[in-house]
Amino acid sequence: MSESERKKWDARWRERGPLPSPPSILLTALDDLPDQGRALDIAGGNGRHALWLADRGLSVTLLDVSVVALEQAAAAARASDLQLETVCADLECDPLPAGPWELVLSFHYLNRHLWPRFPELLAPGGILVFVQPTRRNLERHERPGVDFLLEEGEAARIASRLEVVRLEEGWSTEGRHEAVLVARRPHPGEVLPTST
Ligand SMILES: C[S@@+](CC[C@H](N)C(=O)[O-])C[C@H]1O[C@@H](n2cnc3c(N)ncnc32)[C@H](O)[C@@H]1O
């Protein structure tokens, strides 16, 4: 990522103000999230999900390219007496932190090069949650632009070598057209159910 793009993200987080928004209703309503172990929030911004997961009992690492976002998240964690590890990394060139993670969250961040790495990052039985707007989102919203939108049906590609727990696309209660994938890494020797 260029220095100017990084500064743009820093400026966006500064403008939004220091306090993380509430977590997405979609995430908080999922049935299959672990409540202990290690969680990685990829490009998690100023921590709306990382803080909620830490409060739930997970040991959370929040990764983002924006130092401003990470500082806001760290301050919010301190204010709520929550443990939060932050990692500043540019996922266009830096590696993802090594697992195993009981939960990997990728929410509103699109980087297709990372997808093949997801299964090996997860602990056996670990859960991947991936949420990203699709092209149909343009029917109601100008942003995000097409470079940040999934093709229809594309999220299924991420789930190879994983067990799909939930895979759907549609208009969310928060007004976006999104793909939602929840997938689980099988335990060694576990046979994946075949899709019909
Ligand atoms: C749309 S925001 C989503 C933030 C968070 N996941 C959420 O749902 O609130 C996208 C995030 O990706 C981060 N980001 C963009 N490019 C990145 C990169 N190359 N490496 C790491 N983080 C990046 C931005 O700083 C921003 O926080």
C-alpha cells in the first residue's frame, strides 16, 4: 500500500472520532462463534469487533494498516479493562500473524490473496467468519466501489478445505448486500460432509 493510501485510512479513522462503533448485529447474532481461545481480526479498524470478542472471553489480536485505528482500539480496550493485542501490518506485503487461531474474522476487507491461507491459520475446529459486500450492493449504495466488492457466488471459493457452516448472500438488516461465510476447519481425520 502506498504511503498516501495509508494516510487516507488514518485520516478516515481520525474523522470518525475515537470511539469504536457497536459491533455488527450480524456478527453478534452468529451461533457458532467460540467464546475462548485466540481470535484474529483482520483489517479490524478501530476494534468494534475485536473489543466485542475480547469481552466475550477470547484472546484477541487486532490487525490493521492504520496506526490511528489501532491506537483508538487500544485506548477503548484500556477504558473497558479488556486485553487486546494490536498489530500494525500492510496485508498487501506483510504476512498474516501465525496461528493457530480459534477464530479468524475478515469483515469488510477484501484481499483475495489471503484466502488460500485461511485454512492453515485456523486451529482444528476453528471458525472463519468472512463478511463482504457484493456487486449488488451498488444497486443501493455508491460505496464501496467495485474493487471492494465480491462477485456473486464468489465467497464459496474461500471455503475449499473447510466445512461450510453458513454461506449466504442477501440484503442485511444494516442495509448492505453482503456475502456471509462461516466455515470450520475439520479436525485431523475428520471427513468433510459432501455437498448435495
Ligand atoms: C472498511 S474498513 C473495515 C474495518 C473493520 N473490519 C470493520 O468492520 O469495522 C477496512 C479496514 O481495512 C484496513 N486496511 C485497508 N487496507 C489494508 C491493508 N493493506 N492491510 C491491513 N489493513 C488494511 C483499513 O485501515 C480499515 O481499517
